[in-house]
Amino acid sequence: MSDNNDAEKTESATPRKREKAREEGNVAKSREIPTVLILLGSLITLTLAGSWMFWNLTDFMHSIFLGVGTADIRVETVNTLLQIVIKKVVLILLPLLSVLIIAGIAGNLFQVGFMWSGKTLKPKLSKLNPISGIKKLFSLKSLVELFKSILKLIIVGGVAYLAIKSEIGNFPGLVQFSVIELITFIGKVAFKITLYTCLVLIILAALDYFYQRWQYEKDLKMTKQEVKDEYKMREGDPKVKARIKSVQREMAQKRMMEAVPEATVIITNPTHLAIAIKFQIDMPAPMMVAKGAGFLAKQIKEIAQKHSIPVIEQKTLARIIYKTVEINEYIPEDLYKAVAEILAYVYRLKGLLKK
């Protein structure tokens, strides 16, 4: 039963998997948001600058058609004329083209931020597999996309129909309109259809964005075993790490024991703790060079006995130093007096031994 649970993707994706997915270009992104922004940007641009674009384009075409009968048609003049036409048309359409580009880029930056991944452009032989292609074609994701497309088509088509239906009563009178009035009427209806379509697509885009986020998180989920394997790859095998720490601890203890013979005095608990203190005239303060509890304390005392280092019992001081001072650290100022009394006693003791 536990094996089955481990095989289920129940765990949230780790930061490493999210980073790897982003590097491969796999991000949560809705195609509806750039579409809505492009459509909305086009609507705003045409509303603000549509008249300017229309009349400039009309005047330009009028000037070209006026000069058609007297134009000198040669290869050189045709090339020059094409360049003039292209430049003029691009200049007129530049506000709209700029908005389209900015809206398309902004729609993607809003969702995924700035991202560049060349991996999505690399050819993959797996993409040429017809069986995989058929599976994707009839997958749940493809069916959802088909349903979304049909729903969008129905809603947008319905909105367009309702907008046109409200203007059907004006159709018989169109025969009396001038060309400019007819174009104005068509623009008015087109604006209404586009506006209502934008409002509907904004709602659809928001729903699709949250759906894509949910689907993305679902696809990124990991099994418990995958999380464990990634942790091992990132942090290392816990057993190996434990072994490394054990070896490091043994080496540190060995170095500490090698410093015990240099100690001036050993302060004990008396049985559970042993603190090795070293002090020389050129040192700014006494230093703790070794400490231990239990078996280590016993070893420190044995080394001290072997090298004739005085062992002084001072329970309270031993506990305080053991808890607050690390190896090769100087004794703190608030303990100077207590340690100094012990050192003075040791020096007096050594002086009596010399006599």
C-alpha cells in the first residue's frame, strides 16, 4: 500500500524542479491574455488614431491615383514608387503596429516574466512519433483546448450576433447614406462588436489563466520518491553525510586531544566534565583548548595525569565554561576572576614542587 502511495504524484514541486522546468521553457501561460491585450490595444489605438490613419491613407491613395495617367512607368520609377508606398503605409500604420507588438510582449511578460530558453527550439525525434502525436491529439488536455475553442467561438459569435441584431433596423436606410456615412456606420458597428468581444474575452482569459496555473501545478507534482531522490542529489546521501560528519568529528576530537598536553590546568566537574585551560604570559587571556563529557572527560584527565597537568575540581565553573565557551576560544571577561584564582593556585603549587 505504501508503494502505491509513493507512486502517486502528491507532493508539490520542489524549487529545483520549477527552475528546471523554466529552463526548458515549461511555464504556466495562457494564450488568451496576449490575444485580449492585442485586441484591446488595437481597439484603443483605432479609437484614438483611427481617423488620422484613415484620412492620411485616403489622401495618400488619392495622390497616387491622380498621378497614374501621367506617371513615367519604368523599372527605376516603379522601384522608387514601391519604396515610397511601403514607407508611407508603414508610417501610417506605425501606431497600430507598435501597440500590437507591445501588447503581445506585455501579455507574455505579465505571465512568465523575462525568459529565454533555446531548448524549446531544439529538434526532438520524439515529436515525430505518430503514436505519441495521436495520444496527444486525444488527450484530456487536447479535449479541454477543443472545448475552450468551441466555447470561445460560440460566445464571441453570440456577442457579434447580438450587436448586429441591434442594428438591423438601420440596414434599410443605408442605401441613402453617402460613402463616408456608410464607412462611419460600419466603423461604429465594428467598434461595438469588438468592445463587447473584448469584455467577454477578458473574463475568458482570466478563467483560462487560473486553469493553466492549476494544470501547470498538477503536471509539476512529484512522487515522494522523486522528492527523496532530488534531496539526495542536492544534499547528498544522508548516510554518506552522516559518515562524513562522524569522520570530521573524530578528526576534531583527535586534534583537541593533541592540544591537552599543552594545557596549564584541567578543571573538572569532577566526574562528568573536563575543561583544559591554557595560559601563557604572551596570551591576552586564558584559552580553552579542549573540553569533554563522559568518556572524553576521562581521556582528558588521563592525558593530564600522564603529563603532570594539575586537575582542579570546580563544578560550577566547569559547567559554565563547558556550555558557553567553544574550543580555542578565550575565556570571557566575566570568568577572568574565577579562572585567575585557579591559575594562581596552580602557579603556587608548581612553586612548592620546585622547592
